[in-house]
Amino acid sequence: MSVPLVAPPAASADREPGPLALTRTALSRIGTMCLVELQKLRHDRTELVTRAVQPALWLIVFGQVFTRIHAIPTGSTPYLDFLAPGILAQSALFIAIFYGIQIIWERDAGVLSKLLVTPTPRIALVASKAFAAGVRAVAQAVVVLLLALLLGVGVTGNPLKWLGVIVALMLGSAFFCCLSITIAGLVLSRDRLMGIGQAITMPLFFASNALYPVELMPTWLQWINHVNPLSYEVDALRGLIVGTDARLALDFGVLVVAAALLIAVASAVLPRLARG
């Protein structure tokens, strides 16, 4: 008596990957991109030094002069201590806001189209770029903090607060990196992106609380400050590093939501950038 043949089960390769597999893939890609960024820094350490020139000028010239003349009231906190976290956030902003140029270069080299046909979710590709920018910003922050220490800025010795500093820098860099990728997906040109990046960095910086307390701003500028993610990053860094009053729960909440929102937006425009 013959036994009926049973159809073999469908190959696992035909099944859609589950949420757990997608999460593992995303985390793997993010980790890989962060390691690549560290490798780039290891092979070109001079970039850290050259990028530290502008923060050094802000701290050495602007910070020390305004500390001496007491032109900006910062209460019991010396102005140089007040300024240092703002310059730290500024250096991270300048690194992240031009990350879209790297995406355009990858498109021109044919790398981006190849990445988009892999099983890696688009959101993982964008998040990996965002947090790689954060790794570079943290490396830059070490140089700026060493300079601040040499100038006599009083900083915390609490390791948990330093962990919070790293998280704040990573989230802020992720937001501005994804903002850059979004702009790149709209303008599709390195020259246009460079121009827009240069046009928005200083307004973002001056419309934040990096240089002066919010109370000194005119009312219209205070409204802009309240919707500027850089202000929340500076507030968190200042509270963690020098111990000023800070709304850390609000600061980190805004940074998490802003970074997640821009990662989603940048992921949506990534295919358009690849086609361009």
C-alpha cells in the first residue's frame, strides 16, 4: 500500500523576516557603521585636531573675553563654564549637519543603490548613519572637553552624568544628521546641500541657549529657542557637565522624539535620493 507523499514545508527563505530578525539586522548595521566611523577616525586623527580649531577660538577668545567683562549675566556660574557645553553642542552640530554630503557621494558612487536592495530596512540604514555621526561627535567632544579643562572649566566627576553626556550628544547628532539626509533627499546636490547647511547652522546656534541665557532673548527669539532641538541638547549638557539647573526629563524626551521623527522622515526620502 503506497503512502501518500507529503509536500515539504516551505523554505524558510521564502518567509518574511519577523520583527525580531529585523531588529537584529538593524542593530547589527548600526553597530557596523559606528565601527566604520571609528576606523575612519583612527586612520585620520588630524581631522579631530582641525575640527577643534573653531571650538577652541570660541572658548579661548570669546569665552575668556566675555568672562572678564561680565557682559552676559549667568548667575553664580562663570561664563566660561556656561559657554563650554554650548560649544560642545555646536561642534557636534557642525559635524552632523553636513552628513548628507556623504550620502550623496555614496549615491554617485553607486553604493546607496546597492545598500537599498539588501534585506536591511531603510530605517536601519539611516539610523546607522545617524549614530555613526554621534560617534564622531563624541570623539570630537573629548578634544573640546580637554581644552575646557585646561582653561579651568569646572566639570562633573560623576560617571553616570558622563554617560548622559554621551547619550545627549548621540541623540542631538542623530537629529541633525537626519535633517541633513532629508535636505539631501530634497535638493539632490552636494553644492546645494552645502549652501543650505551653511545657511542654517549659525541661525540654529544663535537661536539656542548656547551663548546666553534664554531670559536675555527677545520674546520672538525665545519662541524659536523653544522649538530648537539644539537648545534642549545644550540644556542637558550644561546640567550634566557643570551642574546648572536643567529639565533633564524634558530635554531627553524632546531629543528622543526629534531624533526618532527625523530618522523616519529621512528613511522616507532615501529612495528618492537614490533615484536622483
